[in-house]
Amino acid sequence: MPAIVGIVQVNSIGTSSVFNIGDVYKIMPMATVKTFAGAGSFNTGDAIEVYNHISSTNTYDQDGVDQPISFTT
């Protein structure tokens, strides 16, 4: 059943986002990402003190494809 839509303002849309107005059967946004983080990463708080004197993150990855998203409809 069609809908009546008023004024629409879109400021920004992310890379794997979907913006739809109207009838739709199926919406499946897909994205993959690989994150490398060393010691002390992803810490949140007001007063964090992290001491990592000798630390390294191994970012070598011998795989060509880690998680393919093709043919997933």
C-alpha cells in the first residue's frame, strides 16, 4: 500500500547504509571490516593510564579473502 511522505531531509548516509522511501520487500545492507588493535586499544574512561613499554601488533595476514559477502542474497 503506498504511503504519503512529507518533506524529507537527509544530512548524510554511511557507506553501508540504506535510505528508502516507499514500499520495499527486503533490505539487506552488508559490509565487512577488519580491525587491528594493539595493547591498550579501545579503552574508554575519564582518567586512563596505559603503560605499554614493548608492544607490537602483527598486521600480516596471508589470507586473500577473510569473509566474502558475495552471493548472500
